[in-house]
Amino acid sequence: MPRLSGNAGDDGDLTARARPYLELLPDAVLSHTTAARLHGMPLPALYRHESVLHLAREPAKPAARRRHIRGHRLALR
């Protein structure tokens, strides 16, 4: 299982931290506040340096369950 590298709250390495999980779950996408941060959307201070990565998968698949991951099931179209 890959580990998070560097400062868990540093947006500069957000893509690098997410990449190993997306390689393990190629049908998953970044979602929720993780996606918002990658797109540079303004977020409340509480979510700007969130250490958890949000990953979403289709409802027919189980939500991702790994350390530092919050899994979601979403209709992705």
C-alpha cells in the first residue's frame, strides 16, 4: 500500500499524493474537496489543508477503503 509523502496538507504535492491511489483504483476519480483544491476553487479554511484524499467510484463498485482516503460512490457520467 502506498504511503502519503511529504506534508499531508501541502497542495503542491496533492497530485503526487493522489497518483498511487488512482493507479491502484483506475476506475476512481478525485472528488469533493480534493477535486476542488486541484481546480483552485476557494474553500473554507477547514478544508484548504485537509489531509484526507476523496476518491469516488461508480455506485456498483465498493467505495475505496484505505488509510488517508475517504471513499465515495457517485454516478460518474
